[in-house]
Amino acid sequence: MAESLRDQLLKSGLVKEIHEEKRKSTPPQRQGGNASTSGQPYAGNRPKQGGRPQQGGRPGQRPPQGGKPSNGTPRPPRKDGEIDLAKAYAIRAQKEANERREAEAAAAEQARLRKEKKRKVEELLKGKALNLPDADQVRHFPYGEKIRRVYVDAKQLVALNAGELGVVQQGGRYLVVEKAVIDELRDLAPEFIALMVDPNAVNESDDGVPDDLMW
């Protein structure tokens, strides 16, 4: 029985070679049948060209990162007990301003008290001076870390040394006044008393020079 043309080709190996060439030239299909009819691969969830895959939310909106607000960079949280530097400067400036006001108020009060005291001393000494225009006796005395002097007559000199008269300072002048005036001034402004001899005290200083020495 004569062999068919197919059998002869199989024996010669020509049919097998043709099958191998067809298998190589045909592109393999993906499993699952996802190839498109147009020959292009199926895009699936692949992002558009030049874009990112969207992860929920409105298109174009970036998701928040690390809890930061979208309207700007937040300040770092302060530590416990930390004071803002500007606030510390403000507190210090306010304290210094208060101290200046207190110092100015205290100085103003001291000036007012000195003025009031001076006025009262002037009222006390008004018409009380016993200085004589023709006095020719000099009485020296220490006052304000210096040696001062006042002119009196002989009778006033004895009275000064006996503690019956005294000398007060007013406006750069030294006034001879009665002991009663000295007593009032001692309660009001003792710093104005320039000379008042204690009759019960020793009449000489430590260096042996009498206080009533004429020189």
C-alpha cells in the first residue's frame, strides 16, 4: 500500500520543522486572557502618564503627612515649664518700669517731706532770732564737720555757755535763739541745731581746750 504524502513528510522531518517555526513566530498569550482586542496590554490600575495613583480623597489633594496642618508649618511643641523669650522680656521690662516708678515716687515723697519740714522750721523761727547788729564777741562752735562762728555780745556769750541760749542754722545763717525754741526744734528738726551747751556736761573737750574759748 502506498504511503500518503503526510506520512512521507513526517518521515522526512519537514513537517516537524514547519511546526517549530510556527510556534516560534506566534507570541504567547498571557494567562487569564487579559490581552485587549487592540493588541495593547490591559492597563488595569496603572496610573496615567505623568501622574500618581490616587489613594482616596479628592483628585489632586495630597494626604496629610505626620499630622501637620496643610496651611503652614506648625511650631514645635513647647517643653513643660518653658517660657517664651518675648514674654520673659516683657515681664522684665514691666518689673523695671515698676521699680523706676516706685523710686521716683519715693524721691518725690522725700522732697515733699524736706520742703514741709523747712516750712515748719521757718514758721518756728520767725521773729525768734536774737542776733544783735552791734555784737562784737565771737563764739566758735563745730557744726557740719567744720568750725563755725556767730557774733554775740558779752551777755549773750555767757548765756550761750550756760545753756540758756542756743544757735540754729537757717539758710546759711546762724541765729541766736532761746532755749525753748531749741527744745521745740529738737522734736521737729534736730539737724538744724548748730549749738546748744549742756550745762551739766564737762566744760572741756578731750584735748583740754574749753568749748567757750575765744579765738
